[in-house]
Amino acid sequence: MRVGKLSIGDDKPAASGFDICPPKQAGSVVLKPPLFLKNREKRQSSNSRSNVVVSLRPGMVFLKGYLSLSDQEMIVKRCRELGVGSGGFYQPGYGEDTKMHLKMMCLGKNWDPQSGQYGDRRPFDGAKPPQIPPEFHSHVHSALKDSNALLPSISPDICIVNFYSQTGRLGLHQDKDESPDSLRLGLPVISFSIGDSADFLYADHRDLDQPQKLLLQSGDVLIFGGPSRNIFHGVASIHPNTAPNLLLQHTNLRPGRLNLTFRRY
């Protein structure tokens, strides 16, 4: 498909996006998890916040298991609702022949991988990004407060939502397309992980032979800003069949990882 731009006044709706929670097939069999695992996940779902806060380096904080199962279910369902509509999930790329190994949806502002710029509409179909749901803002504000990090607080106006299949990945890169003031002030990026676990890599340089590796599991929150705002980071691999069983039962989330990263332009 040739990439083209629509006029600013063209409000033609985009085609339906990718469904991260497809309807269950008739007659499909769902295996129930062992009782001890089910009870453990129920206990986790009743916990509103995790107290496990780890400082990985100056400006980089890891909140282990921060999002409860009920929080995760809400986020998945809202992303699914937005993702199948106009401005929803699609497979981005850096050109017609180079596609990224994920599905993407932008909220608030659109980010174009080809130009590395933000805008009010997607260049290839003219769709406006959906707004960031208020519930998402609430979780971002709470995570920043509970992180105890000496970072500027933000009210995000951008959320990039990526869905990685079990073979998905993302190479080392910097989040450096925000405004000069945002980068200069070190305004933090807040990342939510939901679904299957992933190996997250980070380093000060892209060509580092052995970057640091962190296992991100469903419900984890990672924050990086200040002196860590410009770290190189990426996703090396997805661990299949590691998502919470109750999450899958209640949402029918596809195999893979849902990742939301919030930032301020």
C-alpha cells in the first residue's frame, strides 16, 4: 500500500483495527488453571498496589507487580475497544518493505515511525488518535507518586500502545522525538506491561555488546526519566504462556504482550 496523506479536512473513518481480544470460538475448550494458581491470582487481584519498588539506576525505577489483575483487565478492555476503531491498532513500518514486529496504536498524538514526528493525524489514513482514557491518567499519576523517584511529575498527552505477538520484538532505540523542552527537563516515560512476560534490554549506547536485561511481567511498571531519559532500550523476546490465567479468562487477550508507554510532548 502506498503511503499517502489526506487533507486536514478529510474525516473519513479508518478501517477497523487489529483485535487484541478476538471473540472466543464456539466449542473452544478453556483449560482451567490449578486451584492453587487460581487462588494466588485472586489474591493478587485484590491488591491495589505493590510495595516492591526497585531503583535500577538514577532516574530509572521498577515497580514490581504494581497493577492489580482488575487494573490490567480494565486496561486490556479499554485498549481493545479503542484498538478496533478509527485510529486503532495497525502494523507500523519505516517504509513499504520494512514492517515493525508489533501492532501499534497511538493515543493523544500520533507518532509516525517514518518521519519520527508527532502529529494530530496518521499520515496514511488521516485518522485522529483516540484520547487517553481518564483511568489511564489516574494509574500514571499514582505510579509516579509511589515510585519515590526524584523526577518531574507529568500529565501525559501521549500514549503509545504496542502489542507484541509471541514472536514480537523491538530493537534498541531512544525515545527522543518529544519536544526539546520535554527532553531537556528529563520528563519521565512510564511503561505498563500486561500479558506475557518480556525480556527488556537497556543500555547507555546502542552498540553495547551486553546491555542490561530486566524481566517485565504482567502488572509491572517501569519509569525512566531525568538522567536515564535518553537510555537505549528495546524488547529482546516474549516468553510464551506466561500471562496470568485469570486475565486471559476474563479478557481473551491474544497470546503476547500489551505495552503502554506514557510521555509528555
